[in-house]
Amino acid sequence: MGARCSKISFCWWHSHLKPSVLQSSSDLENGEKNDKNALPSFTEYSFEELKAATNGFSPENIVSEHGEKAPNVVYRGRLHHTGSWIAVKRFNKSAWPDSRQFMDEARTVGNLRSERLANLIGCCCESEERLLVAEFMPNETLAKHLFHWENQPMKWAMRLRVALYLAQALEYCSSKGRALYHDLNAYRVLFDQDGNPRLSCFGLMKNSRDGKSYSTNLAFTPPEYLRTGRVTPESVVYSFGTMLLDLLSGKHIPPSHALDLIRGKNFLMLMDSCLEGHFSNDDGTELVRLATRCLQYEARERPNAKSLVTALLSLQKDSEVPSYVLMGISHGSASPVEPLLLTPMGEACLRMDLTAIHEMLEKAGYKDDEGIANELSFQMWTNQMQETLNSKKQGDAAFRAKDFTTAIDCYTQFVDGGTMVSPTVYARRCLAYLMSEMAQEALGDAMQAHVVSPEWPTAFYLQAAVLFTLGMDNDAQESLKEATKFEAKRNKN
């Protein structure tokens, strides 16, 4: 799964934003909406309204999922009485046991109104149900456009704009008494219909069983959280620093490695090679310097959001060019893409139904290995082929009998023999690893199957299954898209 051919998942939303880029903190209160573009006041929706809007919370409308530590799902929906697109976050029933606390928190966040936020416009609190309703952003996430782009890498001017808008969002929230934001990362930044970046309002909500903890994903936590279990406004600035490195490098930098990565290094070593020199060395140096300040180990040594805005305003480029032009996306469409139509294999991967995947791999046999070149000398054929084929035959028997430990051993002998290359063997050993709870080894085999047969749908399906197992749901969804694309291409031929 190449870094540039993999695609990323969803969290899309909807709103309007004027094209002016160099909007200082004093203008519209750092992006605060004026009366003309104001959203309706915070609304309490009924569960039936939101159920109807999401087509019964259909799996086809899921745009984002989280694991056990953050038990919730985000759906896209459309309000029947207005036709407006919305994003609906539905919490696990065990979250937010105190309904009053949930309502108070939702109303507080719902009172915020900024053109730098994907704003919270309502909620639902009925029986055990806890749901949040936000503006819908139709142009996906920063992670998608930065890490998993399809048509063009994000331009330098747009990266600087993202940094500024994000800093302005944080400054606005801080000015309204909401300085704490959990899991600040590239999946929390969404793009509206004008291509402008918005910070998801969901990160402003407390998000835990007791409603007190802010951080839910250790992959995005600053160092003091690991020491104290608490997140402060300075912690949010630390996370912002890691996002500056993401924008520089085009890769996600784990917070625990961020400062070590830049310490004593020339910034050119960090730069995304896809930018190909389309940036100023002075700007790059300044952005690294700013990131370094944000990533200081001692929280008190980090800058505040207001100083970040001031520093980033001076770096802006192409300020009169609309964001959708810089992004290379169509303008004004607020409609989501059609849901992905999955094959039975895709459905099994989505459910992580390993038994069903096993049955389908067993049924498919080795028909997809046809056409794989295996150039063998006569000596290799006579001396090694029989032993290699015996290993595969024994592996197939063990795989059929669901003796996955033996299957792994036999398939490994086949692979190590080196006389034949079989994507199906990699696929079968991948599933055997998954069945044996060896996800990293399984991912390696799924990727090897892809290398041997670059357009083989099964390789992408298995990558998806492994990525779901590893909790990398966004990347898994994109692997499903790749698999579906190649499946359709194969059926067309």
C-alpha cells in the first residue's frame, strides 16, 4: 500500500467562508461568523429526526469510526425538513451517563460560532442516546489531502493557510473559554465547500465515560499527558507543533518523536519531496523554528495561540487565491459522494469476519495466480520443485483444516524456497497470521501480495482487514476503495 496510492477516510461537512485569507484576529473575532452568515441557534433534535436523516444510521452513511477508547461513530445525514447536510456523532450507550452534563457541555460548545470551525449546531439526548450534530464538510480531511492525495500534493501556500486557519481556530476557542482540545491531529481538520480548512468542533467536547478526560488517543498526546494524565492549553499547542511538522513533511509525526526529529537537523531533510522546491527556504526555516517552540518539553516555554497567529500571518502566500483553487477541487458542491458498494469479500473485511474471508479464499483457490511468471531452470525444477510443491500442498491442507500454525510453517517453507512466487500463498499466510493474532506479520504478507500482483483486489481487501484489526480504520476504508476499484476494472474486462 504505497504512501501516495492509499487514500484516507472521510469526516466531510458543509458551510460557507469568504475567500479573504489574511484575516487578522480582530477581524470577525478571529473568524467569528457575522450576522449575514450566521448559523441557526443551537437546536435539540429528536432521535427520530436524526434517525431519519441518516437513513436509520445506515452503515453506508458512516464517515468515521473510533475504537473502544473513543466509542462513537460519525454519520453523514440530511435533515428532511430543510434539506441541509449534517454530520451526526453517535456515542456508545455507555458514554455520557449523566444526561445533564452532556447537555451542558453540548450547549456550551454549541454557542461557539466561527468560520474557522465546523460548528456544532445541535444535539440529541433521549433515554440512553447521546448524539451531536455539526455542520457538514464536503471536502474531506487534512489527512486525506496531505498524506493520501490522489491528483496533486498540497501546495506550500495551502499548507501555510491551513496552519494559520488552525491557529486562528484555537485562538478563537481560547478567547471563548474553550482552550482545551483533545486529539488535535490531521483527521480533525476538515475542508468546507470553498476548500477552506475548519477545525472539527467534536474535539472541543469532553469525550469519555466520566466526561472528564480530554485525551483518548495516545498516538496524539503530548509528553505531559503521559506523566500526569492531564491536558492543558499548552498541551494543545504541543499538538499544533506536531501538525506543523506534518504540513512540512507530508507525513504524520508521532508527538513522542517530533522534537527528536527536528533537533539539530536542516529543515530540508524534513520537507515533503513532493514540494520539489516550490517553497521559500526562509519560510521553511521559520516554520521549523515555530514548531520547535511549540514542542518544548516544558509547557510554560511554548507560545500561546495568539502569538502563533501573529507569526503565521507574516508567512502567508497567494493570499488572494481561493482555497479551492489551491486545493485543485471543484467549488460549491456540498453533496457527499455516493456510498461505496462492497462485494461479499469487502463486507467480510469491513466486519472483520475472518471465518468468511477464510471460506472465500479457500473457494477461490489459486485461479488468481495464473499469469504470474516463474522462471525456473531445469536443475531447479528437478531438485527443488517437488519439495516446494509439497510445502504448498501441506500448507493448503492445513489451511483447509484451519490448522493455521501448521499452515504458516508450510507456506513459509514455500516462500523461503524461492523457486515460485504466489500471491495466493501470501494471501493465505496473511489470513493465517490474522487468525493467530499476528497482525504486523499479516500486514507484511498483504503488502507482499500487492507487490507481486499490483492490481489484485484480494491484496487490498486483506490490507483492509489487517488495518481494521490494527485500529487504522481510515486507511482500511481507503484500501477497501482500492479493492473495489480494481474489482470493477477486472469485471469490466
